[in-house]
Amino acid sequence: MKKSRREAEAPDKQQSVAALVASHVVCSLSGRRDIERRELFDEQRRARDSSAKRKVIRAGRRGGKTTFASSVSIDAFLDGLRILYATPTADQLQTYWYEVTTALGDMIHEGVYRKNEANHSIERPGTRERIRAKTAWNADTLRGDYADLLILDEWQMMDERAWDRVGAPMLADNDGDAIFIYTPPSLASRSASKARDAQHAAKMFAEAAHDQTGRWAAFTWPSKANPHISDEALRGLVHDMTSQAYRQEIMAEDVVDVPGALWNQATIDSNRVTKHPPLVRVGVGVDPPGGATECGIVAAGVGPWRVNGKQDQHAFVIMDKSLRGSPHAWASEVVSCYHLVKADRIFGEKNFGGDMVESAVRTVDATVSYQDVYASRGKAVRAEPVAALYEQGRVHHVGLFPELEAEMTSWLAGESAWSPNRVDALVWILTMLMLSPGSKAVMSVPQVLPGTSYWTGLR
Ligand SMILES: Nc1ncnc2c1ncn2[C@@H]1O[C@H](COP(=O)(O)OP(=O)(O)OP(=O)(O)O)[C@@H](O)[C@H]1O
Ligand SMILES: [Mg+2]
């Protein structure tokens, strides 16, 4: 076997030389020079060998998705096809580009293929054979090409209209093939997404999996299926992930809704806004930690909002500063959040440890406006009217709150062994803003909490 180009060019790829050599095969292609190739692992191979015209691949982070894309691109290119690889991010593009240019490196060097670094294309002069890689995230950025094989990597982050409007038409002339590649997006990874429906890739996967015609096929594997990623690298990746994010990004599961959870993601998403109106009252809800758990710290405000021509008071969740730490650490965060959002009052739950929240907060800043709230009823009973407000479209998240929303959509009253501290803080603040008798936005079924005085608002 000849000396690997990778060996010479990418010593930083964190693979031993032996593993590197073992992961490659050299294919001798009729009439062409040797092409150095990755040897695909089973899951990748199964997807490659399928004869479906549309393949939807759902795999975990570092699961070998982009390597797969480059490998099938090289196969198709050597078969005389035109390939367009599109992905929303520059780093994916670079991974792909590195793979294809390395594999075809000798032939490029010898002038058999022509490489254009500026527009990331490799072509065989005098033919229509070409590989082109571009960053694209919607119909407009995908436009302007035609292909026999279109690969959309990180498809979950793209505006799904790119496929109907540009992708499918571009393949129509030659009845080309398409490969959609995605990792189920956790809430944390969704902020950079251009998807209109965060579940669009999951929906396409489900349809492909149920396809009876043979035209569509679905393939899935977790990160761990990739034998070339070390346990250590995987541990680094899952560090700090919520259990929901782990299921999505590592196990490659499309976690849509947890049956029985008080909130569902679609409701939260449909009410989400990027800006809030001037807020007439703002408060910070605090759920003190019981033992080593997090201290829930959530800020929200009330302001006028117009829906279908009717103006009403709506709630806007503006900050989640929950954290794990010493009383001084979380009390400092509460106080800084209070000042940051120019809150009128802090509401702290008094159930645990007497006046722990008030004394901790006052130690940091004695001047804050503070009110205790008491939990005389179970969490679920307190949370239900707040969940109802969401269903009525009266609570808006200003931006994304991944950890809070993960708790909201996965906590099961009476079943979950863990305590939803962020949810508790959220429930307190929304109850005080929207459901307590003193709030202007009293619901038809107000929840009166014993021990809470009327909140007259501004200091
Ligand atoms: N068949 C293979 N042979 C050798 N190495 C592989 C193979 N497939 C993947 N790898 C290696 O595994 C690592 C992850 O691969 P890749 O970047 O393709 O995964 P990914 O699923 O696209 O990751 P991400 O989620 O970060 O986009 C890389 O170091 C890559 O070189
Ligand atoms: Mg990738």
C-alpha cells in the first residue's frame, strides 16, 4: 500500500498511523489510477448500498455522516456523475472538502482532475463530471446548480423549502438522487438553525421509513456506531448535555413529545418571539435548590400583545439564569438577574429551609424588593394553570431557553424522579404575573395562593 496522503497531511487528526492505514483501502478503478478510500463501517455501507433514489440518514454527532457523504460523492464522481454537496456551515464544508480533495489528491496533482479551491469544485476537464461543495441553508443559497446527486448535510438546520423549491427541480432533468443527512436537533443546537419547522427532518425520516415504493429509504445509527471515534472523544461531547439532548444528538433519536408532559415543544415554539413589548411588570422567580440540585432562577414580564386584532396582557419569559452552586453563588445570580431585567420584585419559594431565599438574597443586596411564595399544593397542580396559559398562546419565550424547555417538555408529574427547578421558578413567576389576584391579567380561573399578598406592582 502506498504511503497515505493523510498520514503526511493530517497528523492532527488524532488517529494512530496504524488505525489510519487500516481505515483506508486503495481501490483500483478500471482505466484510472488508485484512489485512496475510507473503508466504510457497516451502517455507512448499508446506506451506501441501498438502491433508493432518496435516502434520509439520521445519525448521531461524530457518527461519520460527512465522511459517508464524501465517500458516496467520490463513488458517484468516478461513475461519471455531477454531485452537489450542500451544508449550512463552513466547518462541515471543510470536513467534506478535505475528504474529497485528499482522496482524489493524486489525480488532481497529475492534472487528471481540475480542482477549484475558490468555489470548492473538482471536475474532469472536457466532461460534465464534477463534485461541487457549497454552503447553503435555504432555497436561494442552493440555487444556481444542477446535479445527478444532491447531498444535503445537516439538513435539520436548513430551511426545508430548499428541497421543494430548488433541490427536487434541480434533479428532475436526469432523475437524480438525493441524500438527506441529519442529527436530531437538541434545543441547545437549534439557535443557529434556519429550519422553519424544527422537526422537518424528523418528519421526512418518518415518511421515508414508511415508504412502500422503494424510492425512499431511511437509515439511522448512534454516534457510537462509528468505530473511529474514541470513548474519550464521546465523553467530551456529552459533557453538560441534558438527557434529552443526549438521546437526540448521540443516540440519534427524534424526541418529539414526551407523552404526559405538561408542555409540548410545538406550543412553546409557536408562541416564541424575538422581541417583547414594553413590560409593565417584571419579576424574578426563584426555586431554591433542595440539596445538590439547581436553583431555578427565571425572569418574566407582562406587557400588551395584540392577537387577531385584540390586545391583551401577555407574559414574556426573558431570562433563565438557573444554576447549581452555593447559596451565595445563586443568590448573587438572582440579584444580578433582578438588576439586569430591571425587575420589580423577586419571588422566592419558602418551602425549603424557612426564609433561606430571602436571607441569602438580602445578604447580597439588602435593597431588593422581595416576596415569599408558599407551595401549599403539589408541583403539578401549581403548574397546570401555567401550562394552560401557554395553550392559550398567552406566554411567549423571548428567544430560546434550551434547558428550561427541555425540563418543561420532559418532566412527568408524579413519575419523574428528578425535581424540575427551572420549571418551578417559571411557574412561580408566571403565576405571580398572570394568575395571582393582584395581577392585571387575571385569568378566568385565578389561582389564589395562600400567604401571597396582592402584588401591586411597581416599586
Ligand atoms: N469510515 C470511516 N473510516 C475512518 N474514519 C471515519 C469513518 N467515518 C468517520 N470517520 C471519522 O470519524 C470522525 C467523525 O466523522 P464525521 O466528521 O464524518 O462525522 P459527522 O457525523 O459528520 O460529525 P459531526 O456531527 O461533527 O458533523 C472523523 O474523525 C472521521 O474521520
Ligand atoms: Mg458532519
